[in-house]
Amino acid sequence: MIFHQLCPSMLIASLLAAATPPQVPGFLITPFALLIGMIATGPIFFPHFWHRFYKTIAVGLGLLVLAYYLMVLQDTHLPAETLAEYASFAILLSALYVAAGGIYINANANATPLINVGILLFGAVIANVIGTTGASLLLIRPFIRLNNHRIKPYQIVFFIFIVSNAGGMLTPLGDPPLFIGFLKGVPFFWTLQHLFTPWAIAVGALCTIFFVLDRRNKEGFVPKPEVKARVEAKTEFFFTGKRNLLWLAVIIGATFLNPATYEWLPYIPLEGGIKVSFVRELVQLTAAFLCFKFASRTALNGNHFSFDPILEVVFLFFGIFFTMMPALQLAAGLASSPEFAAKLTPSVFYWVTGSLSGVLDNAPTYANFLSLGMAKYQLNYSSTVQVQAFANGLPGSPETLLVLEAISIGAVLFGAMTYIGNGPNFMVKAIAEQAGVKMPPFFAYMFKYSLIYLLPVLVLIWVLVIL
């Protein structure tokens, strides 16, 4: 068991191989592997081809898997559910992108390591109110502008680590996996009560590492003459586009319009009693349209606003959502193995949920492993009452509390291991590249940053919180 805990990738491979549902052939994960491989290698080895055809490749591979499910497997339920999840994901991110793009924040000051840490801490706090996506989009451009004379890739990477992922662990609003748990029945303040310690460890450790790295960036201590002259002339703080804060509140507030929670809301019924929301999405799209139509042109021009970054996310994640259907189904198939259930420990849940969250979208990964964790105790994931009981610790089985903590922490924190682990990651990367920052490619991000700086923090949390 210790070997499996220390080698989660080997454990994942063996578990998936043992639990493959017979109706899903193993070769069906090939399109997903191909898409991830091209996302990782395309910008390095064939950038012109990739930037020209990535939309066609992502959509084509997604449609290929979709066609196999519809025509060969005769499965319409999972594709319909995936389409609904993708639509909600894409609409929310697009609406937040438009709202944040109309808010221009700038500070006429010389960035220092301490100021940068302050911004990251501020982002980690507000991420729990406006979500990691909202916080990332609101702060990434001001963060880049403040450091325009000393901007380096590591600064953006740590922004992704802290603001786009770890920061949103204290409320269901913070990160999509936790919001799914809330909709399923996990109490709203459960995250604040049970995840504050790992949040403090993660954010504190990452900010400390960032501070040490940022102090070595000597340009921060000797600003360029023009920067020094501007700062010494007058220190100012600019904020334009305040009206967009209202639209931002509407978009975030609309996320609560879930027909599974409010029975009076109209919905699209799916097989299995699933209620697909569309009112929430219509509100968010309408708010985004009105937000852009009446946005401050000064703010849009100051942010060099364009739809290119969000379009890249929308197209790539279309392919990711549909090609990862077989992989998620394989993971869900673990619950059908009774002999395996006895081997599931909080450590296994932490590493397996986390490792899969790094290469799959972390929200559906969380949902699948919450279902698996409850199945171990003969509980029904579709029952709100049973989800609440699982979150509060079953009488005689208090370890369910730790299982849910392990799943939640793994899904949120490991989402920063790659660009595709969490929606805001790719968007922050695209915005930074649009601003002229040379971001590390897929594998360089992992081997130069996440495995070096993030993984030790994840091990520390495992030792202090999960073991």
C-alpha cells in the first residue's frame, strides 16, 4: 500500500485496466491521448500548423468520439450529459471573461516581491467569493502590467498555482469541483470548516516559495529609469469599469440557479432523472452580451481585449470534454469492483483523484470519485441526504469525512499540475502570451515548475492532513 501511495500513476494504470467496463473499448481513449499529446507538443514542434488547425483538430477528435458513442455504442445519455456540462462550463468562463475584460485595474508603482505576494494572497482570498476563474481574469492583467519591467514566466505559473487553483478551496464558489459537491448536498460551510488547514498550508507554502524566487529577480530592486521616474513622479491607482462589477455579480449569482436545487426552475429532463439547466446559462449569456455592449471602451482598450484567448479555451475544451468521456467512464467503473473497495483509503483517493485531475478536467473527476467514495459505504451519490451524511461522517465510519477531504483537496490542488487541469489555467496562459510573456510549453510547465515546486507542497499536505 505504501508503494501504491508513493506511485499513484502506476496504481491508476492498474486500476483502470482492471475495471474497464466491457462496453467501452480501451482503444477509445486514443483520441484523448492524441489531443493531449498535440496540446503538449504542437506549440513546440509544429507551432504554425497547430495555431492554424488546433480548432479543427480539437473539434474533429471530439466529434469522432461522440459519433462512436452515438452510432456504435448506441449511448445518447452520456454524450447529452457531457454536452450539458460543457455548455455550462464554456458559457460561465466566457461570461466571466467578458465581464473581467471590461474592468481595467492598474497601479503606478514599482512591483516588489512583497507587493507581488500581497496580490497573490488577495487573489487567493477573493477566489472564494468570485471563483478562481473570476479572480484570475480580474487580476492577471493588472499583475502583468505591474511587473511589466520584470515579468518572468515563473510569476505567471505561480499565479496559476495560487489564484487559479489553490486559492479557491474555502467555499463552493471557489472552484468548480467544490461547487458540484455543494449542488449534490455537501453543506456550504463544510469547505471552510474542513479545508482551511490545507488551504493555509498550500497558499502559505507557495507564496513563500514565490517570494524567494521573486527576490532573485534583481530587476525588481533596480527598476528601469522610465519606471522609476514614473513612480517617483506620482503613485496612482486606476480603476475603470466599475459597472462590470454588477455584471460580474449577476453572472456569479446565476450559478445558483440550479433546477436540482430549486424545483420551480424549468429544465431539460435527461435519462436517470438528471435536470439540465438552461435558465442559468441564458442569464449568464445575456449578462455577458449587455456587459460587452455597455462596457467602458477605455477599459477594453487598456486590457487590449480580444476574444482570442477565450476562443482557444472554448475549442480546446470541446475536444477535451468529449474525448475524455471514455477515460471518465473507466474511472467510474472502479465502483463496480467490490474487492477493490476494501483497498480504498483516504491516501489512495487523494493521489488518484489528484493525478487524474491534473490531466482530466477536475470537476467531473471530483464527481466520479465522490460517487466511488460513497459506493464504498453503500451510499447513493444521487441522494442529497446521503451526501450530507457522508460529508458529516457516518456513525461508525467517521473516516468518510477524511475521504471527502482527500477527494476535495486532490481535485482542487492537482488541477494546477498541468494547463488542462482547471479551466482558468489555459486562459491565464493565453492572456499572458497575448501580453508578450513567453510561457513554458506543456511539458516544460510540468517538469520545470509543477513537479519541482507544487508537488512537494502536495506531499506536505498529504503527510500533515491526509495520513
